[in-house]
Amino acid sequence: MTPGSRRRPATALLAVTLLLVAACQRGDAAPTPPRPPAGEATGDQRYGAAPAPDPRVTYQPNVVFVGGGGGSVRGLSEDALTWRIDPDAEGADKLARGRVMFLTGRAVGRVLDVRRDADDLAVTLGPVDITDVISDGTFASDGPVSLANPTRHDAGAPFWAEYDAATEGSGGAGATTPIALPMPGPAPEDRQRHPVAGPVSALGAGAVTAERRVAGFAVTPICCAGGVGARFSYDGGGIRVVGTATLLMRNPTARFHLEIRGATVRRAELRIAGMAGLRIEIAGATDRRQNINKRIPVPLDFSVPVGEILGVPFSVTANQLIGVQTAFSAKDGNIRAAGEWSLGGSVGFGYTDGAFGVTQPWNLSVRNSITDSITGPSVGVNGIIVHYQAAFRAGLGALGFTAGLYATVTATVGLTVGSALGAPIALCRSTQLGLYLDYGVGYTIPAGLATVINAFLDLINAAPIEAKAGIGKVDNVFNKLDIQPDKKICKT
């Protein structure tokens, strides 16, 4: 949150009152969204709807409203950071570094760079806290918002769509979960060999999109009727990995409520209903003792416009991040597994009077044991970690840089299988499952992703972005290690 958002209510009210009085004396009161000409379209499915004025909402003085809505957008860069807009659009001449542009519900953010480029105005935006856009207003969904038929927004092939997971810290959305691969003891010789990983089963019900090529990975995301998930594969440098990760859902819906007073979040609530389970299927192999450790933020939003709430074009979006880390200790390393867990109910949070309450899928239970399914012994110990994240957001912005309410489910599954060399005592297999919820009001992006983007911003002498802003919390919902068989040699 901004420093002003931490003041006491009376202090914040006094500060806002003085600000408005001073603004009226200067003639530069808090901005109001332009009222579009009669008959002119204000929305665009591709770029989002334009804001509209409402006396019940006060915006921050630093917000610059650009007129024309989606009709003023001439293009969006592949990295989804730079909007090319009509330089003659109302308000475009007021854009400057450090200000906040509000053109549509998707084209909103902190101006990091603005320059004339041929006949266009190129505006590079960074994420922004919702309280840096709105000073006063109460916004709520009118009943549950169905997520079954979202609109797909594709970013193309952004430079930030891959980074080394070693740059992450522990915990939180997109971070490397503190999970270690156990190293099982020796197993009987097994002559079965998998020189490369074979196919895994198809995704379950849902709107399956076209395959995307992202930084060496082939990714096919789905959303949202039967769940949020992705099929992914990697084949290069002597390593092949194929798998699916799916957060299973039944008739998913979203509800939210957000009250901001004096640039302070007073009350907030977000609930995503319809959680049903988690399914992970993975197969990996190497023929030259190579390993990878990658994070792939899938550059695609599944978005459901909520409509204008007091003139503010809110949307509920879902986006995903996939991570794969292999630990092959031999030239013929390979591993394969599949499992499913139930996750009943809903996820989300409530916030009031400075305190959080959270709705968590506590009744996690095993449907199909992934530990029982692990195969692939070789002359060395084999391991693989699958890191999957599904983020749900209600607010303003695009492609994970959304300002507003958020609830993120992060699952990390670490698998190992023992070596085929050694005493014929037991085939040791293990699974460690970690499940985390990251929730709050503001924005949050993986630290490694912020590092990659900041390296680009440094080239254009733009201010760096922060990995998160606002108020939030991370809870470890579940963390369990399962080792089979239950023998001392497998636990050593």
C-alpha cells in the first residue's frame, strides 16, 4: 500500500479534504473520466471497455484519462508492456513518466515510458496498486460471475515468458516453494528404459486453446468450465518433458466486494467457488545427464468482463504459471507419474479493519496416489518438481499485471524414484506436495519475472517495477511427504 494508505482514518480524511480544497483553488481537481460522444462505442472486446464518470468514485489526481476507449488503441507490443495509441486522443498529451494512464479496463497502469513513434504514441505501462488509481469508491459484483466462458487475450511471444527459477525467493505467488527432493535408497535392478518421455493423457473438460510456443516450451492452456490448466512439453538439450497440470473446477464462479476510502482499503472480499481437485501428470527423461529449472508465466489471460461498476470496467481474469525442475543423476535418467487430489469448496479471502480471514480447501484428500504411480528407475536417482500456479484476479489491467483483488493457488509436487543399482531391498519412491494460497488487494508478480522485466526497463532508462504492492498474505495450506515403502533404507 502507499504510505498514505497506512494513515489513521481521521488523518486520511483530513488529508483528502485538504487535497480537494487545494485542488479546487488550483483548478486541477481529481480527474474525471471523459464522457464519450453520443453514439460512440466505449468498449472493445480486445482492448477492454473505457471508464465512465460517476460521482460516487474519486480518482487519484495523478490519473490521466485518455479518451476513445479501445478505438484509440492502435496496437499492443508482443511483450504486452507498450500500448500504441492515437496521439490525438483526448488526454494523451498529459501522459508523462510516473503518472497513471487509464484508457480501458485493460490499458491501465503506471507510465514507465512515453514517446512518439512515427504516427503513434508508444506508452510503456507497469503494474499499479488499485489505491494509486482510485481514492474513494465501493465496488461489488452483482451476484456470482460465471467463469465458464471467458474471453482469451493472448500476448504473443513476450521476452519475459521464461526465466530461471533459481532467481526466485521462497514462498508466495510464483516463488520457488521450499520443497526438497528426497533421495531414495537403492532399488532392485529394473531393465525397463524410457529414452524419452512418452505422452500423457489429454486435458479434461474445458475450453482448450491452440498450442503456444513459449521459450522452448509448447503450452496448451485451458479454462474454465472444467478447470484451469495446461498441457506442456519441452524437448531440447538432451531433455524431454511432457505433462499436464489442472486445477479441476465445476461451474466456477467469482464474487467480490471492494471498499476504498481515502486511498485505503477498508473492506475487501473475493471468493472463487467450484474448486474440485488438482491433477498432475508428468513424464521426463534425459539421455545425457542434463537438467532444467524453468518458470513459464503463460502469456495469456482468460477474462470475463463484469461490466462497469460505478463507471469502472472491472473484469475477473485467470492466468497461469508453470515450472519444471529436473534432478537426473545419471545419463539414462527418466521418471513418470500421475495423480489426483480432491479440493472441495472454494478459495478466497475477506479483509476488514486491518485483518484477513481466508477460505481454504482444507479437505484435501488423495483420489489417485501419485506415489504409487511413480516409475522409471535407472542407474541413478531420478527426480522432478512440477510447479503450477493458477491466479484469479478481479480488477483492472492485463496479463498478470492486474490491480485489484487476487487469490492465487500454488501447488508444488516433488517426485523421486531410486536407483536400479545396489542391494535388491526396495524400490524407493517419494512425493512431497506443497499447496499455498496467496491473496490480497493490490498486485503481485513472481520476483524472477520482475527481475527480467526490470532488466529491459533499464535499457530505456525507465523506473523499475516492484514485485508486489498493496496488502496481502501467504498461507501454507498443505505440505506432506509420502515415502514408499515404509522402510528405513528409503527414509535415510
